[in-house]
Amino acid sequence: MFPRFPYQPRRQTMSFKSVTVAIGLCLFAVGASAQQTILKVSHFLPPASNFQKGVLEPWCKQLAQESGDRLKCQIYPAMQLGGTPAQLINHARDGVADIVWTSPAYTPGRFPVTEALDMPFAVPPDGLRGSRMMWDFYLKHGQQDFKDFHMLGLFSGMNTLIVTTSKPVYKLEDLKGLRLRSPSRLGAKMLQALGAAPVGLPAAQLTDAVTKGVIDGVLASWDLIPSVKLEEISRYFMEAQPSQPGFAQVPTVMLMNPAKYAALPADLKAVLDRHSGQALVDRAGKAWDEAAAKGRQKAEAAGGKILTIDAAEYQRMRATAADLEQEWVKEITAKGHDGAQLLKDLHELTAKYLN
């Protein structure tokens, strides 16, 4: 006769429950890791702008493709999440948006080292070289400015030109008294030094301000001009000397809420990282250069006159604005930075990319 073993249903039942719970936890973990993350991306230009069509949408498409649609963007153009372009920085910090694209120049004093990139006649004129130079400067000097954010990319907003409606600018004296919109604090100082009257306005108000005669023209990039339809109401488009630093450049940034980035699974962080930094800088720079060519074509098609400032007049303007550099060095040094070294590195990086 076989020996009898005691029947222990309670122990078996508990063992089964333990296995069930373990399996459930595993399935939950797998499901959680496969959940889709939607990134709220906010910027200040219209949905048809070069930034959205040429940079942001292709960038978001790559994130989605490489993540198997687990990392996607919901884009909010033209300040659809509320506020002003100057408030986009806080939107990224506070989580109103997960990612923003804006310019540090819209919040003067907040990013003191990065303001060096607003310096007139100091940055390569085209999108790709200007963006690469700016990124190099950021890596060397600017990271502390953005310690409260996850930096995705800092790149050029492209070289600005002088756009006017009724009066062309051929020489320094032609600027006297002209009411011109400036995109930055240093740009405004440059215009003032050259005899113009700088006016601060956000991009969305430019067309209306020009149409109503509130301003006589703008400092704007070829990328911005068709985005707000300035080519339809402007007549003269004055560029600086070819292959020389232009009147001004304005850096732009894509910033991410740091908590949102930290919460991403490791594999999604890896996807995002592959398309950030230098890869995003190059993508934007190339898109700006393509937009510049299209902007010129649109301006010419609308009857605009594209002018290039005379070499001698270019040097006169550059010399007239030169004192701004030393003023800025004094200001930034008073804030505890080595202003002279920052300016030296700025010019050396520009020379590197111009040569």
C-alpha cells in the first residue's frame, strides 16, 4: 500500500495566488513601459512657419518612428497654450509645456552669458555655420545659464537684415530716425548707436505694426519674413556684406521640462538624446539656410528689392557699433563673469566658422 501524504490545499492555493500576482506585476510593468508619451511642444510662430515645417515636424516624426510611436509630439503653435513669447521659458520650467522653442533674448538679463550671441556684427551670417558656432559657445560657456532646464538644442535664429517699407538703407545716415523693430536688447543698442529709433515688438505684431505705420521697418531674418508675411508689405531688404557677420543674430533654444525628461523610460531618453544636441543644431541650421533661399524668392516675387550694403558703409556701421562690445564686457564682468574672455572666445569661434 502506498503511503498517504497529507493534502495541503491552503499552501497550494497561496502558491497559485503568488504566481498570479507576480505575472500580473510583470504584465503591468511591460504595459507601462509600452505606454505612449505625448510631448506638449509650444512655440510662438504660426503653424506654417519654417520652424514648425522645416524643423519641428520632421524632428517629431523621427522621434515617433524610432520609438515605435511611443514618443510623440502635440504641437501648439502661435502661443496656443497662452501667455507671451517671453513667458515660454517659464512654461518649460513650470510644466505648462513639456518642450518650448523661444529666444533667450526675449528675457533680457536672465541668461547673461548667452547674451554674447546677440552681439552685433559678431556671428557667422548663415544658419548652419551660425548655429554650430552658437552651440560651441554654449558648450564652452553657456550651460550654467540653463541649469534649470533640460537643453535640447541652442541654435541661430539666422542673420538679420534691415527690412523697410518706403525708404531704402544704403548708408549709415539713412538709418537716422527710422523706427525699426529690434529682436534683442543688444540689437536695440546697435540701432540706437547707428541713429535709428529701436522699437521692441513680438514677431506676431510685426505685420500689423508695419501696415499701420507704427514702425518703418524691422531687423528680421529671411526665415521670419515669410512666416509673418512681411514680404507682402515691405519693399527694401538690405543685407550685410556676403560671408561677413550681419547686423545681428538672435540665438533660439529648445528647452524641455527637466522632470518630464527624467520621467521618460531609458529607451525613450535614448531616442530623444540621439536627435538632440548637435543633431538638432545641424537640423535647424540647414533648415534656416533653405528658408533663406525661399524667403529671398518670395520677396523678389512680391516686387521687393534685395540690396547689399556697400563694403565701406558696412565697415562704418560696424565701427560705429563697436563700443557696444566693451560696454557689454563691463556689464557681464560686474556680474562675476570674465567678460574679456567671453568676447575673445566669441570672436575666435566666429573666425573658425567663417574661414
